[in-house]
Amino acid sequence: MLTNDFRIARVQRTLRWFEEDLSLLNLRVKDLSKERQESAKRFAAAIIRETRAELKRLLEERPVEAAHPAEPPCEPAD
């Protein structure tokens, strides 16, 4: 079973990856029709919103003493 800190680190890493990838989205969809481009951008925005919501939920579920650990947990390896 995954610990909450591990899940948080994984979701944080995923969120960073999605946000950093936004700059490349325009390159990927440039050959699509305008409607498809907008659809892809809306989908990417929705995924980021859902990932942020998941991160917020996980952070709120943490016990109070775990909210500020002495040292942050290591990020999981890829």
C-alpha cells in the first residue's frame, strides 16, 4: 500500500510534468483544425485542474503532524 507522502510526491511530480509540457502543446496540435486544437487545450487544462484537485485532497487528508515533517519525503524514482 502506498503511503500518503508517496502519493503526494507522485501527484506533485505529475502536475509539474503536465504544467511544463503545456508549452509544447501548441507544437503538437499546430497541424490540427482550430476546433481540435481548442479541444486538446481544454482537455489539457481539465487534466491539470483534476490533478491539482487531487493534490489538494491528498494534502488535506494528511495528519496534522505529517503536514510539516522535519525533512520532506524523497520523490519516487521514475
